[in-house]
Amino acid sequence: MAPIEHDPDIAQAQVFLHLLNTEIDILTARIEETEADAHRAGSWDRLGARVRPEEDTLQEQLSEAHHLVARLTARYPELRDVERN
């Protein structure tokens, strides 16, 4: 991952954007796993009841990560065209 420019702020923002995108991918996969677990357990099963709060927490974290990406790209518009890895 080469910096967009030689500006250290933009380079640091690019690194943070990469980390956030990685976190978004991880959270998305975990949400899909908890949804699959809940579906396998049945909607009224104890496992399904246990999994749902975890999914809610993961959804909140995912929303926060997307919000941080939006704020970062608003502050550094140069990052908007950076491809996700």
C-alpha cells in the first residue's frame, strides 16, 4: 500500500482507512455467522436468543466503522478513490 501523496497526514489516513475497511470485512463476516447460527438454532431456540444480542452489538460496531470511514473520507477527499483491498 503506497501512500497517495507525500503528505504524512494523508498517508496516515490511508493506513487508518485500510484498517477500518479490514474491520468492516471482519464484522460483516461475524454478523453473517451469527445470523446463520441463529437460523440453524431456530427463531425461538435458546441459542437464537443468545446470538441476537451479539448480532446487535456487531451491527452497532459495523455502523460505527462505516461512520468513521465517512468522516475520514470527508476530511481527506483524496481517499475516496482508493480501492478497497
